[in-house]
Amino acid sequence: MKRLLGALLVIIMALFCLTACTNDDSSENIGVNENISGNGETGCDSGVVASFDLASGVNGKAPIVKLNSGYEMPVLGLGTYSLTGDTCKNAVLSALSQGYRLIDTAHMYGNEREIGEAIRQSGVPREEIFVITKIYPGTQFANPEQAIQESLDKLDIGYIDMMLLHHPGANDVKAYKAIEKFVAQGRIHSIGLSNWYIEEIDDFIAQVDIMPALIQNEIHPYYQEQKVVPYMHKLGIVMQAWYPLGGRGHTGALLADGTITEIARNHGVSCVQVILRWHLQRGVVAIPGSSNPAHILENISIFGFELTQAEMNAISALDRNEKHDWY
């Protein structure tokens, strides 16, 4: 009953802020107004997640969004799932040299050490790079302090910008509270969740002290989460897409979609660029993965065109609720 009341209180407060507060778009149009503070409290002195200021981006330099934790994060980055060893290290070095400042990894990817090496060797000041990693259910959730320290040690970059819980599981609240302790120490700056949906979020946030700054879920034109995205935005939580291009084994079909190919022709860009631009224009951060330097450059070269509302609507109509992974 206590959890239910807590969840209901969070929803009521979020809805109250939506109706009673005026969204302040004068603060750099940064996308997140500070309606949820770093300690998890909500207040009507700010608002909800809105659109990103994409006009401030240029090819090779993604604009930023201000998180509810107060930290700034680029709205486009490099995903490193399935990248290991020198392939991973070289991909990160290539991305950083081409202007990327957001790198996503996880304990389960087995590449935190290589990513840390690339960051240290890149010549890019550490404070300019935003690194996300994740701890996994099972042993890591059961022994979260040890898991968190392991990521800090493997990355060896001083601090972690954001740590996520990889997906719900036994001891997830315990693990999250352990991350909160590292936030208090300044060793982790922001906290988030991965693979959390409406069914889980309200009960979860009623049990923790710091509101998640980000939720990272599978999102692409065939699986758009048209209810989840605005729901999280209303809570002041930024959404981030893994599998932004549909995922391995599915990307080809998505890139061949007639609607997307037509839009790409109209703008003189690639289908990949259309999809990534669509994510950003709907207020979803994208982290496409690649080890190919040409593709890495292509993915961050999406700030020289803009999709019309009709084109956004056409892509929205492609939604099949077709999930490509089990999370």
C-alpha cells in the first residue's frame, strides 16, 4: 500500500506541474527543465522534457540536453554493444576525433577497459566526454558496491557520468540505492535505467531518492514507444534509444522502407541519417553503434537538414509495435 500511495503521489505531482507550470523555453531551449531535482524531489519551478535545440548543432558536434541531475549530455553518441578489443578502442578513438562526446557501454559488453583506454589516449579533455555504463541483474545487483567499483576501475577515467541499471531484476532497488551513494561521493554524476517501461517506473521511483535522469530503451521507427516516451518526458526523464536503426538483423529492412527512402531522396541524405534525425526531432537521444569510421561520421552529420512535420508524421505511421529484443 505504501508503494502504491507513493507511485500515485508521483503521478499527481507530475500532472500538477504540467497544468500549473509554464514551460520556460528561454534557458537555451535545452530540452529538460528542472522540474525534478538531483535529490528526486519534484517542483513546479520548472517543467518537463521538451524538444532539443537542434539548431545549435552542426555536423560533427551534437547539441546538448540538460538532465534533471543538472549535468549536460550530447543528444547523439556512439553505442558500443558487440564492439570488443582493438575494434572497440579504435571505434571510440574515431568517434572522438570526429566530434562525438557521448559514449555508451555496459559491464555486459565486456569493453569498459578498452573504452577507458581510448578516452585517455584521445587527447580530448575528460570533462568534455559523457560516458554511460550499466550494471547487470544477478550477481552485480546483489553486490552493487563491488560492481560499481569494478566499472570505475576498468574505465579508469576518474568518474562515471551516468550509470544505469541494465534492466529490472531482483535487488534492482538495492543496486540503485548503492549508485546513489556513489553520486553523493561525486564518483558518479547521474543515474538512469535501461529497459524500464510505464508498468515499472512509478513503483520504482517511489522507492528511491534520486529521480532517474534517463531511460534507455529499444526505440526505432518500427517500435516507437509512442506512449512510453511522452510519459517519461512528463516525469522529466530523458529518453535514449538503443537499436535506433532497428537492431542487427533488422536494419536492412528498415533502411529499405519506402517511406524512409523517399524522405532521404527529398533531402539528399542517407536513410540512416533520416532515422537518426527523426529520433532527435521527437526528443529521443540516439546512440547508433558502428566500428566503421565512415559510418561514424555519417551518423553525426545530421544537422544540416530538418524533417518537415509531414515527414515526421509519415515515419510515425510506420510504427508496428515490432520489438526486436526481449528486454
